[in-house]
Amino acid sequence: MTAVAPGRQHRLSHASLVAGLAVAPAVVLLALLLFGPALAVAVFSLTDWQIGASSFRFLGLANYQALFADRIFWTSLVNTVIYVVIVVPGTVGLGLVVALLIEAQPSLRGFYRAAHFLPVMSTMAAMAIVWGTMLHPTIGLVNRMLAEFGIPATNWLRDPRTVLPALAVIGIWQGFGFAMVLFVAGLKSVPQSLYDAAAIDGADRALDRLRVVTLPMLGPVTMFVLILTATRAFEVFDTVRVLTQGGPNFASDVLLYRLYTESFDFLRTGYGAALTVVYLVIVVLLTLTQARVLDRRVHYT
Amino acid sequence: MRDLVRNIRVLRWRVLARHGALALTTLFALIPFVWMLSLSVKPPEEIFQPEFHLWPQKFNGLENYSVALTAAPMHLFLINGLFVCATIFLLQLLVCVPCAYALAKLRFRGRDTLFAAVLVGLLVPPQALAIPHFVLLHVFGLLDTYAALILPWIISTFGIFLMRQFFRAVPDELIDAARLDGLGEFEIIWRVMIPVAVPAIAAFGIFSVVAHWNDLFWPLIAIRSEELSTPALGILLFRDDEAGQFLGPLMAGATIIVAPLVVAFLFAQQRFIDGISFTART
């Protein structure tokens, strides 16, 4: 008994030493690069500190008051919501239709899948420049094609009425292949037996099968793709920075672009930090909804 | 008989409709790439003339691409992209894998707390940490260096979470057998678990490399010098440069920036699709 106990204790402490060594780098870096900074943003947002300044004062909620009184902030928030409201249905709808079409028959499946996925992993900064030339008022492809139908030229990215929809089309272009891939995975998990059962019940037309079996079974995946797309659309930045810088006259200013300019162009650290906290709260709420939906999906299947 | 003929007709119509509709969406997906390639081999006067030809009447590709390669350090953008992405990924692995193994297979005090912290970390969008990361790098005098591009990313809660889920599925018998063979825990991590986890590591690697190759937000903040730019920032600097005012060289530059990932994707499509949609499935 006395001989065993120290041995076990020794082995135990050895095991926890090994575990401690294994997690130590991650724990230190989590504190230093993630939780520490997250806390720091919250603290900055309560001060008038500027990057490089040697002193600062606590302002309480003054930065937040300034933020909520700032018309440009509200413009950028509304613009972001409008952008999300266009991009989400466009991306999810197009992704679903393409997934259904691709899976309907086997021919050229691989080609279609690869072709639609190509925009997902291409460098957005470079492709935004390409889109900029396609939307150019005189030499751009879009106006050239519209001219064929006698439609007059539009300066898509300089007109406050068209700039957000134009950016949204680029957003849909980049994201719908991703939605498609997720839907295809969802379609593959619909059991064949359900289609057989539906056929026995007389649903032998393709549209009936779609309505009775496929779409209801895709419900959870659809919810999930919706929220994922919304989160990504909320983070829109590259196209705005490359193509419009928030213009004309703030018509395409969005949250993340405001965050970037206030914090790093104007160096208003405290104000930028308050904006960051608001942004963080929105994204976390969206992601938590996503986690909840995902949880439900796991329980259903 | 008449039914059969009708069925065949319906079937043929359906095949045609499917290809017709998919041709349209494929065109939407690919047209920017086609437009980019077409302009990248055209002389300026052809880009601005009223009628449009997909293939130029006078091939100007060599001039455009050589302007793109000489007016901006395009090769440096690519090398920086490769170096930064590879270093980030290797350091992420070095930090994530032991931690994920401990979370999945070892018992120790604070394990649940640590895992909860990882889950909370998953919620934080990286852009929200830009200000403190900037300050931290400023304090240590590391802004506008490779370190500024790499350091903020070496801890990946997503990587820890992904690898931990994968390691949990590895049977304990495999680890016990390795322990009986006298292997230490760290030998088990690097010599037993890593080989088993190749699919998960590949998926995480593709996810990580694609994300950081394409990232514009952070390099824009952390980097001032053109010669330290990663691909996404590099093409932006090139556009705002004098030579980038000419569309032919600009499109050639965009092609050079986009090409490496596109070519890699065409060679390993399934791995890429798995890797990028992994975010969604975990």
C-alpha cells in the first residue's frame, strides 16, 4: 500500500506535467493574442487614448455616445444591413438552385462543381479590381452588353443608387459556389428510402419529389447556410476598400470599413475601439444563432 | 409506345434545360476570369475600342506581363505570400496539435475550462482584435516586418477545435499500444497522431493558406513597405502605382496574383472543397 501510493502519485504528476507542457504554448498565446486583446479593446473604448500617446483619460461611455450620435456610423450600419439583405437571399437561392441542378443528373458534375467553386478561393482584392473594370462606365463588359439591348450606360460604382447593389452582386458571385457545395453535401445525406416512399405515395414527378422530400429535408442545412452567409456578408471589406472607399458620399460605407478608417487612418483609437465592440457584439450574436441552429441539426439527424 | 416517346422527349428536354441553366450560372462564375485573361493580353487601344473581341487582334501579352513583373515586385508578393502562409501554418500546427491532443486524450486539471475558452475564442472575429494587435506590435517595434504579418495568427482556436475533434475519434488502443512500446506522449503526438491526422491537417492547411493568401484587411494595417506585401495587398499597391493605370498590365498582375491558388485548386479540387467547407461542418 505505502509502496503503491507514491508511485501512482508520481505517475499522475508526470501525466499532468506532460499535459501542462502540451497545452502551455496554446494557453500563453490564447491569453496574449486573443483574450488579452479582446479585454484591451473594451478598455480602450472607455478612454481617449490614441496610438502612440503616452497618457490617457477615462471617458466612461463618451466614445459610445459619440458613436451613436454619428450620422456616418448609422449610414454605414444601414448600408451593411442593406448589403446583407441583398447578398444573403441571392447567395443562398442561387447556391440552392445550382446544387439541385448539378445533383439532378451525373453528366459534367465535376466540371460544374469546380467552375462554380473557383470564385470562392480566388483573391478578392485582385478579382475586385477585375470587377471594377467590368463595371467601368464606357469600356466595361456590363455596359457594353447592356448597350446591345439599347440600355443606356450607368456608372455603377459612382452612382449612390447602384453602388451597393453592384457590390452585392460581387459578393453573391464570390459566395454562391460555397453555398452550393454545402447544399450538395446536404443533398447527399437525404436517404434514398424517402424518395422511394414518396414514389409509392404517388409523388413521381420531379417537382413533387422536390417539394415533398428534398426541400423539407434541406431545411436545417438551409438555415445554417443562411446564417453562415449572413456572417460573411457582415464582414464585407475588400471590395469596398478596393473599389469605392465607402463612396460616393458614404453610399457604400460599411461597418468594417468604418472600423478600419477610424482606427488606422484617423487614429481615433478609443472611438475605433467602441466601434469594434459594437461590431463584435453583432458578429457574436450572429455566430451564437448559428451554433444554436447547428446544435438542432445534430439532434434532428 | 406513345408514352415511351413522350418520356424520352421529356427526358431529353430535362437534360437540355439542366445544361442550359448551368451554362448561365457557370458563365456568371467564370466571366471575370475570362475578362481578366482577355484584357491581360490586349494592347491599350484594343481595350478602349468600341467593339469587343475575346482574343486580341494584336497579341500584347508578353509586353503586359513583363510590365507587371518589372514595374512592381510581383515575384516578391508571391514569395512573401508563400513564406508568410507557410510559416503561419507551421507555427499553428506546432501550437495546436499538442494542445488538441491533450484536450482529446489526456486528463488534467482545467481541461474543461481550456476547452470552453477555445469555444469562446471561436466566436471572436479576427478583425475585432486589429487595434490591440497593432498596439502590441507597435510596442515591440515589429510593425512593418514579417513578424507583424505572422504573429497575430499563430494561435488558431479553429485549428485546436478541428484537431481535437479529429483526435477524439482515434481509438485509445492505438495510443495504449504506443505507450506499451515505450513511446513518450510527445513521441506519440508527432509519430503516431500526426500520420493518422493527415486528412484533417490537409484540410486545415488549405483553409489557413487560402485565408491568409487572400487576406487584405490585416496586411493593409500591419505593412507599409511594398517589398513586404502579401499578394492581396501587393495587387492593390500595383493598381495605385503609375504602371497600374494601364489596364493590360494591371490585369496581367491580377492574373499572376490569382493564378497560384487557382492552379493548386485545379490539381486538388476535392481537398480544397473539403478544406474550405470544413469551417462549416465542424
